[in-house]
Amino acid sequence: MTDQGIRSRPSYAPLAPDPTGRTHLLVCDGAEPSATAFAPGVGPGDFAEVWTVQGHSKAIPMPHVPQAQHDFRSTSHLLISLRHRLANERMGFRLYAVGAEAFLWDVAKAAAAIGMGRDEYRLHATGSAARRVYCVHCRTMNEGVTTNVVTCSACGAQLFVRDHFSRFNNAYMGVQIDAEVPGETLPIEELYR
């Protein structure tokens, strides 16, 4: 039941610098992104600047990145700096993001907020497939969901995790599983690791 025939689920192509770009910034939510995140013959060193979430105030060097590299303590620290950077950029700036899906769409939201077009930033999901689920009943975000059914952390509704991805909310939609027939449930399956 992983594919519900819904076309809104994002797909991600391997990253490569856009030849029409003037400046290229790669942001990563973890240490070194895997080679599968990049087009053949491309790696982190092909981007002028690399920003990485390292955590715990430790700077872990990324091999094969001779250009400018900046390490951040947390995702929120990186996103705050990114918003500031984007507000001061000019035409020709290209943004690339590698990491968990929730991180990617936080980056995309920051880019869209300052007017970047979808062709000016590129995203590639790696790592865990855990989902951010939006409860359509109480508007709460439920983070790190790996099952097809989850209990909303705010209203307690048993939510069915749909394959519908909302770019506006940066989350998959969760709808109450027993809204029409109280007490009717589905077996819980681990689907998104």
C-alpha cells in the first residue's frame, strides 16, 4: 500500500551544477552526501560553496571539497543563515540541497520565499524516508513518521499517512482513519525507513 497512485509525491534527480548559474551553493543536512546524490562525474567539490549540518559544534572536514565549506550546529542554524544569504543574493545564484525530505522542502520554502524560481534550486533526498505528516484536523506537524498509521501528537487522531505531498505545508497529509466509521482501523505497517 505504499503507492496510492497520487502524483504529488516528489521525485528527485541527481544533482549537477547548472551551467547557466553564476554562483553555486550546496547545502547538506548531514556529513558527506553519498555519491548517488550527484550526476555521474559530479561530487561536492564541483560546487563553489558547501554548507553542512555537523551538530555538536564539531567541524568534521568533508574530503574532496577544496572550496569554501561552512559547518553549522543544527538544521535551524543553517536555515537561518540560508535565509539571510538568499535575501542578499542576485540573479544567477543556484541552490542545491541534499538530505532528508523535510530538510529539502524547508530549503525550498526559503528559496521560494525570496522569489527563486523552481529552476533555480535543485533537491535530492537521501537517508531516511521518514515523513513529516500534517494532521489535516488540527494542523499539527508530526515528525519522523515511518508507519502508514500514526497517532497525531496534538489531537490524538489516528492518521492514515497519504502519499499526497503538500509543497505548501512541506509534509504528507494525514487524515483520520476512522472518521466515517469510528473504531475502524488498518494494520500498522513500517513503510518509510
